[in-house]
Amino acid sequence: CTGHGACSIVDRTPLPLGVANVYADGLLEATIGCVCDGGWAGPDCSLRACPNDCSGNGACAQNGSCFCYRYWGGDDCGEA
């Protein structure tokens, strides 16, 4: 997780009733992934997260800054 998060189980599928619990964890399958620290994003936590995800009014750059769409401004593109 590139030093900006931790590996963890991010999705679980419980065992259906009647299926033997061979590993004693109660899971049919589990997906391991990164859980990112605050301010980081992406599947491996290598991207800077943008403030408020640019409020849906801009695009997030890899450095964590927002490029606001026309008529929007502010650090998080939340100002019309």
C-alpha cells in the first residue's frame, strides 16, 4: 500500500449454510486490498486524494489538487 495505508480484508463472502468451515474463519472467499490513510486514494494508496472529491465539480489531479470545471472555484470546486 505504498506506505500510505494498510492491507486488510475489504470484501467478504460468508459460507452458505451447510458448507464445511474447513479454515474456521466462516468465509467462502475474501478480497484483500489497501485501506488508505487520510489524504490518500487509489487501489494501492499512491494517489493524493482531492479535498471533498472536488465536490463533483472538477477533476482530481494526481497531486491532490482539483481542476475545477467552468464556473466553479475554490480548493474543492465547491464555490459557484
